[in-house]
Amino acid sequence: MTSERLENTASPAVTRPKPLIGVTMGDPCGIGAEVIVKALTDPDVRSLGRFVIYGVEEVLSGAADAAGIRPFWFPVRHDEHLRIDSGVIVIDFEEYPAGFWLRARPTAEGGRASLRLLDEAIEAARRGIISAIVTAPIHKTSWKLAGCSFPGHTEKLADALDTKRYTMAFVGGGLRIALASTHVSLFELRNRFTIGLVFQPIDLLHDALKHWFGIEYPRIAVAGLNPHAGEDGRFGDEERRVIEPAMQMARHAGIDVQGPFPADTLFTSQHRNRFDGMVVMYHDQGLIPVKMLAFDTAVNVTLGLPIIRTSPDHGTAFDIAGTSQADPGSMKEAIRLACEFASRAQAAPVPPPPVAIPDAP
């Protein structure tokens, strides 16, 4: 599809149109189609915007049939001219081999299809045609089999949109958490742990809390790396040597940041009520509390991109694909959050990401 053909038509100035949200189906062999169909069946979710699903109509129809849902979308070929004033349409990519999605395992076909769908949505967002992208799960092995070197959505989006400063964040259970490092082993983290690595998520989370969540004066808590946040250097000096200087840089930039706090007490209700967002040092330090509090409703948000991107906080779940057992809760929340961000951006456009501050040694 040539994305410029998809028209994001606006009504007269007195009536602001609902945001136009692009939803990518993800790996056709996984549960992406199912959770999209189930999420958008909810009239409360569908009332929040207009929706373009980048997918394979046969897969979506199959998911709807298995769930006993009557299709509510209008399918169009990906090379057709179209106009979206309301409701849901499916940009149908029908050229893929019939039935390969029934394999429910990593495949090169699934990787190629999910990459193609994502590329189309990125192009539409780049042109300002859609207001946000919500991505259903892909499988890293499928992408590898398809010849893609990116480990996931986050890195591919950043590369496609020429974004150097970005970070992964999660929303759910009353938490808004940004990660200093993502898919990095703990032993490798010691070689990458710099002041800039810690400052960046503080900076990007502060910007998101202000412009996407509408919090005028955000308060951010920062977790320590070591047990007891190092306990004055007894269990490691990274708090003194890396984390505290990064926090000082943030304070010089006008950010209200506190810590570093021991991670074993940071996520208690007392702290959750004191702070608007939190920055953690590594993947599981943040994902464990999020999934404990909001396993079926947490949302992945990419900070720092020039576009809005959200995603459900789960994978392709090949083990239940095709059984209609998938819970759409996380997809519903991802769509709701994308619509909320896009509506706020329409009212007051989000400024570009902050200028990079050079890393300290």
C-alpha cells in the first residue's frame, strides 16, 4: 500500500475528529489477531477513535469466528484508495501463502508478514496519516528467520524513525516505569552502565509524564542497582559513581527526581502514591512489579520516538494461538492509552524529544 492514499480527514475546526490509530496484527501465527478482534469488539474501546488494522483479513476473520464474534470491520485491499471517517477498516495484505498461520510456531513467513505490516504502519505514521501505532506481538525468532537483525519492535521503530534516544517503559497497576537497560544480560550490563544510560530514561520519562500524561510537575523516583541501593558503598559503588551523578544532571535540567531507593521497597503503595513515575536499572527490576500488579492489563510504551507507540505487554503465545483463550485486557489498555495520548497531542502537539546531553565517562 502507498500510505499517502490513506486519508486522515478532518472535520471543521469546531469538531475535532477522533484520533486515527494504526494497529498492526503482529505475527499471524500468534494471538495478535485474536486480541485485536476481542479488544475492538468492546464498544467503549472502539468509541475512543478510528482504527486501521494492518493485517491479513482471513486471519482476523478466523479469530473472530473462533470467538463467536461477528466481523465489525470493512476490509480493503492494501493498494486501494480509502477514506476513514469512523469505525474500523482492515488494510488486507492477502498475498501471503494461505494457511501458514495455522502452524502456531516461529516461521519465516510470519516474520516477513509482521515486518511488512509494521513497515506500512510506520510509513503512515511518518507521514502524519495515523496518530499512533499499537503493535500486536511479534516473535523475535520469526524476525530472525526472515532475515531481520532487530531484536524487537522498539529497536526497529527507533531505526526507522532515526531516533537515537529512546527507552522502553511500562504502564499498569498504578505504575509508570522506564527502563535504563532492556534486553541486556546482567553480566553485560556492567560494561554498559554509564551516567548517560541512567539519565536518558529519567529525561524521557519526565517529558512523557508532562506531555502525554498531562502531569505539569512530575515527580520521579530512581531505583538503585545493588541490594539496599549499595548501602553507602558496602555492596557496590554504582549508586555513588553512576546513578547519583545522573540524577544530579536531571536536577540541573529542572527535573524533580529522588533516590536512589532500594528496589525491594520502591514499589510499595507508599512510594507509588508519592511519585508519578519510576526509573529502574534493568528489565526484571521493573517488569516483575508491573506484572505482579497488572499481568493482564500492562502496556508497553516506547519513549523518545517522534510518534506514539504502545503495545500489549505479552508475547505471541503460540501455545494457545487459535484456541480463542487469549485475554485481550492488555491490548484494550494499549489502545486506550494510544487514543489518550493522541487526543492530548491533537489538543496540544507534543514537542520533539529533548536534545541529547552528552554522556559522561
